[in-house]
Amino acid sequence: MARVQLALNVSDVDAAVEFYGKLFGVEPAKRRPGYANFAIDTPPLKLVLIENPEARGAGVAGALNHLGVEVETTEEVSAATTRLAGAGLATAVQENTACCYALQDKVWVDDPDGAPWEIYTVLADSDSARPGSTSSAAERLDGQESGGVCCTPGAAAAGAAGAGAVNLLAGEPVSTGHCC
């Protein structure tokens, strides 16, 4: 099953867990100090809450931290990497990386406005949450990390740099206009 991930910076993870638990009618799937995630069936969503009250410059409390699409296998991550690089997008690959209290394989791309997207699979649970970067995919590829976004990569393999938004699952072009 594939599902969209939404990672939010929050000023108080306990208050956010209480609110989102009530909103979606579910308990967190994982809870650690300053971190929680919900695996929501309806709508299919992985909601990640990252306590980050000092998030200025990397977003504000309640603002977007990063986006993602969780897939089932490493092969799906590899196929997405090939497809995205083939479409001319700069990619950053991480394999067997500890992130958000899980061991993961993933590929990162940035949308035209710099919002980080990851396509990832969870390999195993972990006791570690690796601090990450708010830099663009190109900067992450150069290893210039600055902190703020959970689990964005440092130096990683790169695909061809380019522009153009694509539907990450279908590989189809999408509008770059903004709505709602």
C-alpha cells in the first residue's frame, strides 16, 4: 500500500498528538521524545509530528517539515529513483539510513518551490532519529546540511539536475500552479 506522508513542525508534540488523535480517531503508531507518527487508514496518510519550536528558517511551528510517499519495498524506491532521474530531476538517495525512528531506504527530490519530498520504505524500527537538513536537494547532494527537516540526506548519489513537477507514483507531469 502506498500512502502520502505529511511531516509537520509542532511546538508541543504532546498537544499535537492529542489533537491529531482526536481529529483522525487513532492513536500514534510510534511515539518518542519530541516525535510521533500516525499510520492513518482513512485517508491513507502517514502523519509525522516533529517537535521543533525553533523552526524559523526551516518552517514555523505547525508548518510543513517535509512530504513523502511511503512504499512497500526497496525495489519501488529504486524504480522511483530511476524514473525521477530519467525525468531530469535532481535526486538524493539514502540507503539503510536511520530516520524518524526507523531504518529506511529513500530517494529525495525538491518541488519547484524547494519543498522536500521523499519516496521511502521502512526496513525496520530504530531507536534513532537522525537530525536532518532544510537545504535543497542540490545542496544536500553537496553535503551542506543545516538541520531542521527530519532525515533529509547529506552527500548522496545524484541524478541529472532539472525542473518540472511530476506525480511521484505515476510519473506523469502535474500542474505547478498553487491551490487552496
